[in-house]
Amino acid sequence: MGLNDSWVANSQHQINAMTESQILALFEQFEVVRFQEHDEPGTTALGRPKHWHTFSVVAIRQASA
């Protein structure tokens, strides 16, 4: 989840929110084919309003030498 997600600030549980650069650092050994950030209002599966801030990554692991 990104820093702007409403669950980051309003959750009873600890959530590991990350910035775009932190997410990309996780994929340093990969070829990132697609990276998409979603930062928008929406609803939960229960129909409650929520601000979503998520990242979608499609990556290919580099072949080892």
C-alpha cells in the first residue's frame, strides 16, 4: 500500500506502507515490465468508502550469470 491509503492512517493494525521508490527498490534485480500506481477513492468489498493507494508491478527476474 502507498502512503495515501486510508487504511495506513486509520487501521488498528500496523501496515507497511511504501513509497514508489521503496517499491521499485524491491525490484532492482528484475526487469520491470509494467509499473502502475493507483491513488483514488473507491469502496471496500463491504461497500464502505475508502481511499485506495496501491501499486501494481509486473516484473521478470533476470537470468543469473
